[in-house]
Amino acid sequence: MPNRVMISRDSKPIPCEECGLPTLHVARLVSGDGTLLGQTMVCTACRRHRSETEPVGAP
């Protein structure tokens, strides 16, 4: 199973510096076997926008 990005249901979103929307969350990076790899910030609005406009592997 691949690594996953998991956003807690209790995460309180904050404004994103990129898009300005209150959709930035702290997320956990979890390996396929459930091991915590670390944490990162994830903007759910920016991620959705990028996946709609940029092909995979675009520079």
C-alpha cells in the first residue's frame, strides 16, 4: 500500500498563503503499514485546483 496523507477530522483550517482560502490543514504522512513518517501542511483547495489544471510530471 502506498504512503498516505491523512487530515484529522479535528483539524481546524487556517487561511492558505497561496490561495487565501481557509483550507490549510496540518496532515500526517503515514506509510502503507501505518507508520507515522511526519507531518505537512495541505491546502485542500490548492491541491484540488492543481490536479484539475496540471498534468502529472509537469515542470
